[in-house]
Amino acid sequence: MAIRRTWGEKWFDGVNIAVLFVLMAATLYPLIYVAFASVSDPSLFVRHSGLLLYPQGFTIEAYKLVLNNPMIYISYLNTLLYVVAGTVLNLAMTILGAYALSRKDLYWKNAITLVIVFTMFFSGGLIPLYFTVMDLGLLNNRLALLLPVAINTMNLIIMRTSFLSIPVDLEESATIDGANDFTILQRVILPLSGPIIAVMILYYGVAHWNSWFNAMIFLRDRELYPLQLILREILLSNSTDTMMTDVSSVNKTPVGETIKYATIIVATIPILFVYPFLQRYFVKGVMIGALKG
Amino acid sequence: MENPVTPIDVRGGIFRTSRLQAIKKDFAKRKLIYFMLLPVVAFYVVFHYWPMYGAIIAFKNFSPARGILGSEWVGYQNFQDFFRSYYFFRVLRNTFLISIYELIFGFPAPILLALLLNELRNKWYKRVVQTVTYLPHFISLMVICGVVTDFLAKDGVINDAIAFFGGSRESFLLLPQWFRTIFVSTSIWQQVGWGSIIYLAALSGIDQQLYEAARMDGAGRFRQIWHITIPGIAPTIMILLILQTGHMMNVGFEKIILLYNPNTFETADVISSFVYRKGLLEMNYGYSAAVGLFNSLINFTLLILANWASKMAKQTSLW
């Protein structure tokens, strides 16, 4: 549409582009800073002041220390386990619940739905949940990171709404052909639910990857810790000392500085890597969520 | 929640089936479905309703050794202790103020971003901005708080900039007066892009003919935004505003715990972080559970009100 633009509109367009560019820079710069710092020479880096526009020197020493650190390695594997097992459990539970609650003629449906939705409005609180997990004997057990978060109620409702939008005719003809509910779920519903399942994997998977609080309160053994808790020790408690047993004491602090950044990069790379592939599901995910929100 | 007619309603009138028979028949017919629901209901009972029952420790002088049932009742003692304590006003004020700031500054930010994105003519540039601004939503809180701590440290980038312009260096995270600003601005930084998605979707639903008609009438870009775009997304804004108000007193503890320290408790400590500290760190279980229950009740009330209001708004916003 070639509409003649007034001077004011041209000015507006220019400012708009500039404002959004500044926003992008402000969003990306912290990440770029971290990336540059992680490959900087530690002794040059600590002497540097102000914005980092390029790496100060170049060394991958920090990455070597991070990747050789057994705790990083163990916690990385733990996180992968929690993400995969947790997301599989989440999906299975959410699909079962969503399918059952999307059936039309179920006597207890409204009652069960009410029981489930009520938990979005009211919760017993942190302390009672802690004692529930303790009473179940799950303290210091990997299951404590999976079972208490087996279903996210919002996600369950999103999925149910999505199942409800599948034409009933398909299910009816399957029933006439003698299919039971498991067959209908498996052969009719799930094949038609690719996008919503992708959205669920995205939501649940990222939540497990980023989760740390439950691990902090439920786990004692460091061997069970997810990556985020080790990150916490390194980033927020400044305890990089454990990593640098073989670094001479003179250099200790500078290397500690760059180790922080290398750890951040190592912990964030997987997210950055899958991000472009997940992007096409964002809008769908937000929209389905909003409809019922 | 829609209310489909249950079988009992239909059959009850015609066949006079008793309720019990209907239940039995329904169960026999939908055995598999109830079998599927078993783990789901078990999950809700164990991890939601058991803790709700467990919340009665708020009325007890709870000791883990004696268990929930064995501990002695103290009535409203824990609640009274909280209401009378110095912390009551502090955590209530902090929770409220952080919510208000997030409402005033955090709520309009994604709307503004969506409006700006909507005005971009270059679709490629628009996609790039979207890709970049959605990203922080997925970065872990730990990394974000780590970077925030690092940037705001006395030898951090922010202070380097201040020193460069002749200011004096401050340890921002140790100063109570800065906590809320830091908390809210980093939240906006992380969520503004993600939050704009829903408004962009609403914007794409606006009838393009309205713009053409407005241009015919000689309306410029600003008048088009003011008279078409903003009214077009007003219902979405309304609903989201109501929903956010419903979460008013529900400030999550995760980011608070990662950023606060005893120096900033005065402005940083919110209800949920207070519950965590009193309960799990100081093992003051009954007291902490009482504070938690108090918070749950407030949240419950606000959410019910918000839900009711959004239903009203949905009805009236069909203009």
C-alpha cells in the first residue's frame, strides 16, 4: 500500500526503529558481555573497567576448568534426567487428565474439574507441602523433584480445551468401530494434537530446566543437585574456590571471575540452542493459555 | 467452566433412574476413563489436598517429632503473633508495593512494545526484534540474578558507568532504597517481549478495513493508533489487567530470595519469602504455616474477585 507518508510519520518510523534497536541492544548486551567475559584473559579482565565491547585477550581456560569440574558434570546429567523424566511424567499425567475431562458424558466430570480448578485458587502453602513430601519419605529423593510438580493445572486446562476442539464425529466413528478410550486417545486424539503437545513439552521442559527451589529444600546430597543449584553456588555465593584447587593462589580471584561467566554460558547454551526450533510454538502456546486464562 | 447436561438430567426426567443407578451405570460404561483419572486425582489429593489438610498446623504448636495430629492446639496464637509482630506491616507493605510497581510499570510495557512492533513496516526487522525480546523469558532466574548481581556489584558495569560520568560507586544490592527498582526493572527486562505476544495477537485480529476507512477520512498514523488500534486491544488489556490484579498479593519468593540479603530485608522481604525464611530456615513451622495460610486466604479472595470481574468485563466488552 503506497501511502504518501507525512514528515511526522517518517520521523515516527525512524524513532520507532531506533527505540526498538536500543531495546534489542539492552536485551542482548548482558548476554554478549557474559560471552565476551567468559573467553577473556582473567588478569586483563579484572583490570578492565566499563562496557566490554570485545573479549580482553582470549583464553578458554575458564571453560576447561568448568568442564573438568565434576560437580558441573554431575549436576548437568542430573538436570537432563529431571528434564526428560519430569517432562515425560508431566505429559503422561496431563494427557490422561485432559482426555478424561474432555469427555462429554462423564457423571463425575464437573465434580472432579472443580476439585482440580480449586487448587489454582487456594493452596495449603509451602510448609505443609514440605511436610507432605517429608511424610512420603521423599526428602533427599530424586522423585521429590518430579512427583509434586507432576501436573501444572493451567497446562491441564489448556490441554483439555485443545482436546475439546477436536470434532466429536471422529471419536464417535471410532467408537462405532469398537475402539475403547485408550485406542481413541492413541489413534484419534494424539495424532491431531501435535502442536499442543509441542507447547506442553516447551512449557514443562523449560520449567524443569530452570527449576531450583524444590531441589534446594528437598535435596541434601550434592550428588542429586540439578545444575541450577550448582550455578547458585557459583554465581551468588561466589564459591568458585572449589573449582580452582589446581590454580595458584595468586591468580585465584581473576580466574574465579571468568569461571562465573563460562558457567553461565555452559548452563544457557542448551536453551539458546533449542530456542529457534521452539519459536514457532510461542504464539500458539500463549494464545491457548489466554483463552482459558 | 461450561456446564454440559449430565446424563442424570436427561434420563432422570424420562426414566426416573435413581441417582445411584446412574452413577453405577456411568462407572460401568466409562471404567477406562475413571482408570485414567486415577493417577490424576491421586496427584491432586496427595500434593494439593493433603497439604491443605496439613495447613491446620497453623493452629498448632507444631513439632515434627509429634506430627500434625500429635501437636497441641493453640488456636489463633500463631496468627495473633504474626499480626502483632513488627513483620506484619513490613511484609504486607513490601508485597503490596512490589505488586503496585509491577502493575504501574510492568503492565503497560508489553502493550507499548506491541504497539511499536505493530507500527514497523519492515516485517523482517519486526521478527528480529521479537526473537530477541522473547529470549530472556527462557533464561533461568539463576542466570539472570547472577548477571544482575554481577552488573550491580561495586566493580560492576553499572558502577563503572556511574564512575565514568563522575558519580560515586554504590553497592546497589545492599541498599534497601534500590531493591524494588532493581526487582521490577529486571522483571520488565525479562518479560516485556513475552508479554507482548498476546497483544500482538489481539492487534492482528483488528479489521484492516477500519484503517483503510480511517485513511480515507484523512486520519494520520497517530490518530489511527488512538482511535482504532488502542480500542481494538482494549478488551484484552482489560482482562489481563483484572487478572494481574488478582495476583496482587502473590509475589513469588524465588527471585526475592536470590536477590535479597539482610541489608535489604526492610524493603525486599515479601510474604512468601518471609514464610520460607521463618518456616524452612528458622523452623518456626506453625507460625510460618499461619502466615502462609493468611496469604492463601488473601490470594483466594482476590482471585475470586478478579475472576468475577473478568467475567463481567467479558460480557460488557462485546461492544
